[in-house]
Amino acid sequence: MKKEKVLVIAEKPQAAMKIAYALAEIAPIKKKIKGITYWEAHTEKKVLLVASAVGHLFGLVEKSNNAFPVFDLKWEANKSAFHYIKALKELVKDVDDVIIATDYDIEGELIGFNILRFICKRNDAKRMKFSTLTKQELIQAYKNVREHIDFGQAYAGETRHYLDWLYGINISRALMQALRRFGKRKVLSIGRVQGPSLALLVKKEKEIKDFKPETYWQAYILVDGVELKYDKNIKEKNKLNEFKKLEGKECNVKTKKEKKEISPLPPFDLTTLQVEAFKFFGLSPAETLAIAQKLYLNGLISYPRTSSQKLPFTIGYKRILEKLAKSFRLTSYVKRKRPVEGKKTDPAHPAIFPTGEKAGKLNQAEKQVYELIVRRFIACFCENAVIEEKKVTAEVEGKRFKAKAVEIINKGWLNVYPLKIEQKRVPDIEGKRKIEKVRIEEKKTKAPRRYTSASLVSELAKRNLGTKGTRAMIVETLYKRGYVKEREMKVTPLGFCVASALQENCPLILDEKLTRKFEKELDSIQEEKVKEKMLERKEEIINEAKKIIGKIIDQFKKNEEKIGKALLSASTEDEEILCSCPNCKEGKLIVVKSKRNKRYALCKKCKASFPLPRYGLLKFENKKCKNCSFPMITLIRKGKKPWQFCLNPECKGK
């Protein structure tokens, strides 16, 4: 009897390999078609051809490049994915059924949906849903395969891509066109979420700029060798004498002790993982997401793009902890049968958790992120930490002074997860005591702190702007476009100018209410049960966006000259000057990027150019090359020693 042939389509080649090995009754056969690897896996009744995409195989493009703004779009094959498309077209010719096994989220569903309709020429397919690439879960996902793809996710994903393209490309082009009018070419961009993100940063920058520090004083008294602080800030200098006169007087002192239990932190959702990885290791949200994605594809953790803080019983706590015990002694602190969980949920995936599979060779950053996830997971099963809080209170002439101390009685989950609690001890003091000394300290109020990449991602999540997977990319784009700089995100003159131009001409693009409104409308597509209704909602949302964008572009065209002048001034002011030009001796070398993101130093006067390393911070420290007298540049890269190099590409010393 001839076996049924089924094409299983994964999102990435590594995922395809894991699916093939999990589902095959004997080792799968590695094959190639059109130069692309796929796997043939045999089960009792079926032959599974397990192939993959490489992310999105199709992208939106404009139907014609004559009109502006652009509203007519179509899906077109990505040139870089040409061989994968050809391979899937060949494989699907001779199969009885298709199973979509891409990541189970909006993007993964859209990837599968586009493959289904544009390559397989089918309206529907079966769907595997899984959160880890472990053999056990993949087998269960195959046994419980769904009869249909998730059309709600697919159409919501397609609508999101349309909205992002329509907003991002049209308004970005309007900005660049205004600047090009004055003979300068520079890549500028703005989008539905990038706009409100920039607005948040500009608002913070204005708060810092407008901040005026105020002087205040804090008073301390010394009693039995313990320093106690006055429980209010003193804002009037003329009241300081009242405190100075307390020296030598008696005060009434009480000590109060209280034991408190601190529950373990909930398991990681993506945003919290990004925040913690930045705090502990200085990894940007984009770096953390890339590492987490790699750990997922290696089968070491569950799917990272999740907003859930829940660990369902079905993941198999006991089995995972037993596996982790082979590599981590920390499991000896496990006391709970069920984990501590948070409030946030995600219908698609649970919180991020380790699978317990043995980790192979990991680089330093991968090891740091992986172990952080392991520690957070194990900590959820540990007992509460117990601390003793002690408060010493002294009262004199109606004024109250306090000293606080914390002592850890039982570390519990703190043995596992690196949360720091500063311990401090003070003796018990009771009754009337003499004030040995009074100390006054002058201070100034501090300006608000700028966002970091991690705190901005966290803020965007709180405001429901962007998605789990796109927020980190939005932050990276703000840096890439030159709108912000430095670890604490400081808005550049160009960033201010872009925000100002948008605020004056299309404030809607900076308004987070509009972005949030569209997010809710995208959710409404997923909530629909009938496919026809989903398509209706999709068309309604896109048509509404087109009307808004049309008005924005009309306003831009009216003020194009004014906007262009402002952008020209800001982009010139924002140029990074490296050093004097060694060619003409008069001009200054500025750091510029090519269309392919290559960096080079360009002289504004004689137009001489010199290649530069693509990544890292560049500094000129007034040193000349011993061989050719060209400037010596220092390159600083994270985790590597500073490297000095000569700017002359033809230097004999090289």
C-alpha cells in the first residue's frame, strides 16, 4: 500500500531538522532539491517531507513607482529567498497534504499563509502548534495537528504589514524628499510605532532641559552610635538652626521588628528578559532577542516571543527540573510542586522556560542569557525568602528621625536568582537617649533620567505600542537613523528636527492613541470567527489608514520647503567629525554610511574618503602614524580591547 506523502513546512532550516528527527520512526534522510536541504521522515503510515522557509519569503512592494503617496501594494517573492521558493514549489507538486509548522504567532502564521497561497496554491492546510522544539512536544503537536491554519492571525499579520508599509514608506519618503530638495541625501524613517517612540524620547529630553534643580537639606542625628535621618526633606534654609539646636538634647527612641516573606519573581516574558539581560549584562533588547531565538532553535528554551508569565502544568515541570539537575546544582533549592506565576497571559505561548536539554557550546552572551532563564525558572519553584525589617525611630520636639535595617533570615529563592538585597544591621535602642551629634547635608533635586534601550522597550510594552518581537527593532532603528545616541538615549538635533516636523505637519504619526487604536483593530481581526468578516475588517482598517496618510502627505507637500531647510540644518549639525583631513589639510573628515551600511570618513572640502570598520565607536586621540603621518584612529568595541589603526589604506605599516 502506497504511503501518503505530506509536506511539513517549518520557518527555519534548523527547526525543520528538529521536526524531522522528532517525527521520524527511524533516522530521517537528508536530501537536497534546487540546492536546498530538506528531510524525508518515515512514519508507519506516511512519508513526511520536512522543508523550511528562511523567515519571510514574500514582501510587500508597490505595484507601480509613479504615484506618491503609494497605496497600491502587492506581495512579491524576496530575491534572497529565490532558491527556497523554487525548492518548495517542486516539493509540493507530489504531495497529498500540507502541514504548516512555522512559529505560532502573527508573523509565523503570515509566513505560512503566504507559502500556502503563493507557492502551494492552496486555500488551507493543517497546522502544528508548539512552544518548544523538543522531541516530546513536536510529537504531540503532530498527533494533535489542527485541521486549519489560524486565519485570524494570518489576516491580522497581513494587515499589520500593510499598515507598517503604508505609514513607514510614505512618510519616510516625504521626509527624505523634503531634504533631497536641498541637495542632501540621507536615509530617514518614521513609522506607526517609531513615531510615538521618538515622541516619548523628545518629551523626556524636554523635561530634562526644562528641569531646574532645587536645593534642599537632609538632617541626621547620632544616637548610641546609630545615625537616624529626619523623615522629611527640609526646603527652607532658615529652619536648619532648629535642627542644629537638637544636639545634646534627649529623644525618645523605639525599635520595631517585622518579618516579611518575599515571593519569587514570576517567569520571564520577553520584555522582562530583555530588561534583566540589559541590567545584568548590558545586552541591548535586540541582542537578547537574537540570542533567545538562537537558544530556541537549539531546543534549549521555549519560544521567546511571548508576553505570558504563566507556566502551564502540561510543560512537564518535574521532567524539566530532573534534566536541569544534571547540570545545575541550584535545583537542590526547589521546594514547591507548582511554580510562582505572574498575571500576564499570552494565548499562543507560555512564559519562557528552559527545556532541560543539554546545552552544547555557547558563547559568553548566549551562556549568560541561557543561565539567567534557567535561574529564573528554578527560582519559581523555590520557597519564599524571609527577611527581618527593623525600624529605629527617634522623636524629639515633634520631629521624627528614622533608621532602617534589613537582615535576610532565609535566602530561599535568593540562593538561585541574582536579586540583590542590601543587608544592614542596627542595634535595638529603646527609651530616652541623648543626641550625640547633628549633621546637615545639602542636596539638589535631580533631573529625570533618560530612557535606556531596555527601559524604552519596557515603556512601549506598558503602553501597548508595537509587538513583542518588533519593539527591540524599533529601538535599534532610532539609533541607526541617528535620532538618538549614547547608552542613555539622548535625542540628537536630527531627532528633534524630525519630531518637530512631524508635530507641526502630521501630529497623528506621533500620537500613540492612533497606534494603539490600530493595535486594537488588529486584535479585532483575530477575534472574528468567520473568514469573510476577517477580510472585511482588514479592508476597513487599510482604507482608514489610506485616508489618514493622504491627509498627512498633503500637509507635508504644502510645507516641504520649510521642513527640508530644518532637516538640512539638523543633519549638518549632527555630523560626527572625526579629525582634520590628511589629504587637503583644511577640511574636516565626517563619518558617513553608504547604502550598504559601510562606513567611511569623508572630507567635506576635497571629497577624499577613507574606509572605516563597519561597527564600533571611533575616536581620534591626536596621534599620527609613524610610517605615513596619517591620523591614528581608536576603535572601541564591546567585549574587545581598543584597537588603533592608521586611516591610510595604503600605509606601508599595514
